[in-house]
Amino acid sequence: MRSQCTSRRARVPVLAALLALGAVSACSSPEADSASAAATRFATLTSRSPERACLLLAPQTKQELEESAKSDCAKALPDEDLPEAGRVTGVDVAGDSARVVTASQTIFLARFDVGWKVTAAGCKRLTTDDSRPYSCPVKGS
């Protein structure tokens, strides 16, 4: 089924091997809505219920967080001081990868059999140059 949305091609560099998004859609889709909901849920839970937020992390991301903090995810996640959930200003989905941009951060996700999981959070661009990668305090390798 083809979307009636107009798509354009764009490259999004993200910390070397994090992920590159291909097609960027200008309108909503079930995939975009689902990715947006997962990102918003994660951002809301990080300070309120870190145990539940950890369930929304991709396995590699959770593992890297725990290894770098030398603590379990539920204790390490609040220490990252991630921004609160903000208004979603954009969602890009390309295959099994998504980028959700909010007023306060950018969250990257990957689609797993159980749904969207966060691969990087708290991401910000250090410059306005689109060819420069994001800086993400929570990320998988």
C-alpha cells in the first residue's frame, strides 16, 4: 500500500554506526505514530519509573548503559539526567529505524518483534550542520 504522503530522501549521521535514516515522510503513518508513542512513553518514564523505561531500551543500549555506569539500568538511567518528554515536533521512519524529535531531545528507535525500542536518547546536535553527528548520553554501540 502506497502512502499519499510526499517523501524526500535525506541522510542523518548518527554517531558512526548508530543508524542512518533514509526516506523522510512529511506526514503521519501508523509506523510514525507507533514510534512517536514509544519515544514519548520512554521519555515520560525515565524519571517517574526508570524500571519501566529500561524495558523500552534496545538490548544493546541497555547493556552499554549498565556497563558504563557499573550499575543496573534502573539505577543508571536517572543519573543520565535525560530531558522530560516534550512535544513531538517530527518523526522520521525508514524501514526498521526511526528518529523522534521533541522540543527537548531527539530519540532514536529500532523496530523489534515486540515493537519499537529506544537505541539512543537525550540526543542533541552540537552544531546546526546536518552532516555532524548527534551527541547522545544514552546509546548502544
